[in-house]
Amino acid sequence: MDRLACVDAAALPLQILLQDHPEWVQLPVAVVEDDRPQAAVLFLNERARKSGVRPGHKYAAALALAPDLQAAVVQHSRVEDTVRTLADHLRRYSPSVEPSTATPGLFWIDASGLNRLYPSIHDWASAVRYEMQRAGIRATVAVGVSRFGAYALAKCHQGITVCVNEAEERSVVERAPLAALDLDPGARDRLAALGIHTVGAFLRLPPDALKQRLGGAADAVYQLASGRTWAPLVPVPEEERYERQIDFDAPDSNTERVLFVVKRLLDALAGDLERRGRAVVDLTLDLTLDDRSRREEHVRPASPTMDPAQLLPLVRLRLDAVRLSAGIVALRVAADTCGAGEQQIRLLSHGRRDPDAANQAFARLRAELGEDAVMCARLRDAHLPGARFTWEPMTHMPASTHARVVAARPLIRRIFSEASRAPNPETRASESRATGRFIFSGAWWRGGFRRDYYFEESKDGGLQWMYYDHRRKRAFLQGDVE
């Protein structure tokens, strides 16, 4: 009989956040959508829930309910990396693992044919759950017969649940509460108003009117739960690792000799990359030193490449820039790759400058000075003008755009990253040389502020952008107008 297992690492972003901040375990904790007061709460622990905080609350409102709430943003890339790592762990127990694309932390596993490797299917499920615990993740493991059955068992039970046959699975699933499933909250509330709280009651509804009354998402759950549609397991193959490693006969810190070893490893990798049509996006140098410490350095070419000759100059610059505490005794070179046939981002597509040369220049700067050597300003959603942009590492110049033809050259307001004190601390917007008066107030959860922004003509005829801080009773220079 075919067996399908579901592993549910509930609220995976929250678990990642608590791994990063173990000191928050005894406090109310939430994962927020963004780093701003009006950001929505996405995930929260039980202590925050007992304080009245709910998913969807604004961060400022959640702070009013739980003043000691600890919150942070968990980047989507970090969640994706964790999902890939957990999938690699689960492949030790079955070659067919399918991570959910809609719910991070949810996995389906083919559990068929494992009876000869484990005394029972329950022992196999226990080994899977223990593997997740070793990775620092709390998870529920359920083994059933159908995809929806295993999913419902994992969502509605804790620990390990095993159903021996289809009849037992159907009996347990029909008693499962709808509140535990990922139904649309609006549809779930409408069903609760009708007195429908379990999967069994949900399946007894007439299917014809369900989609019209509750929407397509609820109908899709109904079709899957009732067995009217069948979704096969779609396992995701393990990503092939492109890496080479070598152990040194004696500790070595000479750049030329180490670079020669790196060239040998890259030449060996180049053959595999060419056969599989892959190009290097990021090159990792994992150095094991004679004092038992480890050092990891990254080299990123201007654009994905299959040519080691483009990587070696960057590796040289990176090795010249680092200061090692001891000689290298082992070296591992690992490449992150992409399809070599993909269209690459083109720089400065209009104009005389060579986009490839610009990319190469950026790559050399990053290799010699570090990843933060090339930065660009990005707009962000914030209340105060000085916080409406941030600096981010730039890998490629944005594509050039056509200049607009205007009758008069527009004025440009240059915002300083940090405001400086005005020469006259008592300058106010009511003076004759000042124009405009734009009031900003907020941050009441941190004591509040009020600022009056205005433009003022300087003594040399320039135009300055000022604000008066009522709390500090002082004027500041925020920027210039050119």
C-alpha cells in the first residue's frame, strides 16, 4: 500500500527568528512584514497570542497590547535557504521530498517501501521528527494514505500520527477541526456561522454552491479533501553541488601558491559546468587554517560565467585583501550556479559605455574591498523624509533610460543621510526668508516627535531644506535644493 507522509514545521519564519534570538524564548515574539510601525504581524508565539496579539495586527497596535513584544523581519531568502536545508535533511529518509510552494515549512514525503529499513512506519516517522529536531526545528510528522489526509493529520495533531489504512485515515480526518487548516479566514468564519467546524461537516456541504458562496480557494480544498481531484507527489530533486576540495601537505599562506591550487580546482569544476550547461554566479572559498579556525570568502563575477579565467583575477584580489591568522591546511571551492543559457542583465544598454566592462569593474571593487564597496540608494516606505531611502549593495548598474525633454530644468532636492544643526538654532519657519510649513508628527510609541519642515534661502542665495524639532527646540539642515 502506498504511504504518504506530511511534515509540518509550523510558523517556520518564527522558528528561524527564535533560533537567531534564543534570549527571546520567554517573551512575546512576532515576525513582522516590514521594519515600520504600520507593518503587519505575520507570525507570533503563544505568549504574544495570550496578550491579545493576532496575525494581521499592525506592529504599533501589537505593542499597545504587549509592551514587551519582541519583533523582527525574517527575509524571504532566509526562509528559502532554510527550506532547502530541511529538504536535504529529509532526503536522508526518502528520496522523494516535495516542499510546499504555498506554505514554507510544509513537506510531503513518499513513505512507501521503507518497511525493510525500519521496524515500523512509526519508527521511521520518529526518525524523521528527530532529524528535524537536530536541525533546531519543531515539526509534526503524520503518515497517511492520501495527500489531504496526511496534511490534515499533521495540521491537527502534535508529535507523530500514523494511520494504518484508508478507513482509519478517513475517520480521523473527518473529526479534524477546520480551524487548523489553511482555509481563507473569511470562508472559515462563514462556515463557523453555519455551525460547520469539522472536515466531515465541510464535506457534507453540496458541492455545486460551494464555489459560488465561498470562493475558488475553499472549493479547491473541498475537491482535494473529497477525493474528486488527485494531486500526485512532485518531488524536488536535490540540487547538485559543484565543489572541489584539497588538503595541503603543509600549512601555506602564499597567495601565488594558493592561487595555483584554486586554478586547478576551478579547471576541474569547469568540465562539470560545461557538460551540464551551468554558469558560476557566486564562488565560495572555504579555508581551514592551521589554528583550527575557518574562514569563508565569496567572489562574485560581474555576470554568470563558465570561464575560470574571469574568476581567477577576482580570487587573487580577494586573497590579497584577507589577513589570515595561520596558514591554510584545507581549501574547498564551491560554486553557486544558474543556467548558462539565461539572458543576463545588460548594463547601460543605451550609450557608448561598455556594460560588461562596468560589471567587471564592480566585481573587482567587491573582490578587493568587500561586498559593501559598491552601494546604491533605494527608496523605502517611511514617514520621515530622512528615512525614505536606504543604502543597499549593488551588483549591477540599472539599465539606462531615455532622458525626458522638459521646458525647464527641474530643481533637485538632495537629502542628507544625517541632518546637521543649523547655524542659528532658533530658526523657525515663520521667518520672512522661509517658505512653506509642512508638519510631521508620529512615533508616539517611542515618545513622539513633531517637526516643521520648510525651505529657507541662505545668505549666498542658495535654497536649503530645514526643519525645526519641537522636542529638541532646535533647527536642523536636512538637505539642499539645486
